[in-house]
Amino acid sequence: MALPEQTKTKAGFVALIGAPNAGKSTLLNSLVGSKVSIVSRKVQTTRALVRGIAIEGEAQIVFVDTPGIFKPKRRLDRAMVTSAWGGAADADAVALLIDARKGIDEEAEAILDRLPELKRPKILILNKIDLIERSRLLELAAKLNEKVPFAHTFMISALKGDGIETLKRQLAGLMPEGPWLYPEDQISDAPLRMLAAEITREKIYERLHEELPYQSTVETDQWQQRPDGSIRIEQTVFVERDSQRKIVLGKGGQTIKAIGQAARREITEIAEAPVHLFIFVKVRENWSDDPERYREMGLEFPRG
């Protein structure tokens, strides 16, 4: 009797690229079905390449959420943009996410100019389609496909989940045959310590997005499993000036307390254990010129 043919597994990488605030992190979290990437109204919040892992049928899709591609001004900006293009070049497919409301602005134009350099299947994803008329949407899709011939075009709302399942099925079809790269139940290859730091950084932005420049950073200094199953976490928020430290602490420490409570709730969910979170705020002048900080964020330090 002939044995039933075993279904072949597939696995590969999809790089999500786009301008800051196009909705890449929201899309990534939606595709994976869990939070793996920081979502903020503040631009350029994804710094290193965050990998989210989704399963679709027999395919494992590893999504690389690259930092937003923009015109770099500072050293940290240059490191992020280099990281984004590097992540795209290494992937099996490249998905360009465009905010349909903004259309082809200066930032999108700059990405479209460089896209032909990447010899990978290219997919166009128009996001926030619920906020634009259909006729304008079709016109935009046609214009973008004139500039770069995309293998597929998708229209989605990352926030509402519209079109996500279809997108995932198509991406699964593009993955090469091969064994899965990660265990079935793993949703990200970022260590929990790093995700915990990202969550706290997100809560800082949510609370202080007007007052604090995005150069602030968070590091998880201690992650200690206690005998009762709970986790003790110590984190440090680094800012560049004492005036910023006062903003993060707030009057009588109220701001940092609220940030800590919001972060602890989310970290408890991803760690699946009770969490005791202790946050310290320190001034570290010119940390954005320190190579060690870049290594901790998974970025290459740009010389010069």
C-alpha cells in the first residue's frame, strides 16, 4: 500500500518596508496575532529589525519589521536606515507598505527609486484603505505599479484587520520549501528582555510623545525568575538631559509610576507570569554616539 505523500513545509522571510508611520508595526502585530513590535504615533520607533513569526497552513513566515525608511540626519538615523535596507536585501520577498491617505509623497518616492535594486519578489500593500475613496485607491495602485512592477497588490486596513488573511495566504505561497526555522509556538525571535524594554519605551511615548525626543532608550538590566514563579525586572530609561529626566519622572514620580503600571500589564501578558517591574531614569549624555548602545539595539554603529 502506498504511503500518503507528506505535505512539504515551507519557510522564509518577508521584509516589511515603508516610510515611518505607514503602519508596519501594526500590520506585523496583526499578521502574527500578538504584539511583537512597538506601535506609536511617534515616527521611527522601530529601531532594530524585529522578527515576528506567523504560521499559514504548512508555511512559516518570518516577518522582518524594518525601521521606517526616511532621510537620515543623525548617526542613529543612518544606522536605522542602513539596517532597514539590509533587512530587505536578505529577505525572500519584500513588501512595501504605503499609507493610502498620504499616497506617493517624498518619502515613498525615495523608497520606490531604490526598490529595483532589490532582486526579490516585490509586493505592494496599501494600508488605511478605510480612510480613502475607492476610486482614489485604484488610481494610486495603478500609479505605483507603473513606477515599480509589483508581483501582487493588496489593499488592507492593518488596524481593523481587513484583508490580512488574504495577504497572509499569498505570502505563504511565496515562501521556499524547507523546514521551519522556529518552533511552532514561537512568535518572535526577539528575547523577552528586549521585548519588555520595547514595551516600556512604547508606554513612555504614549504618555510623553509631545515632550520627549525619540532619542530616549530603555534597557532591561535584570530579569530574575523568583521561586514563586514571578519575575523581577529592573529597567533603566536613559535620556540625554536632566530636564528630560524630570519630564519622565513627573511630579512626585507620578508619570513614571503610570508608565510602569501600563508596561507591567503588557509584560505580564507576554511573560505569562506575574511581574514586579522597577524602572530607574538616568541621564546619559550623548548616548546616541556610544557604539555599545547601538550593539544592544541590534544596530551597526555608523562611523563618521
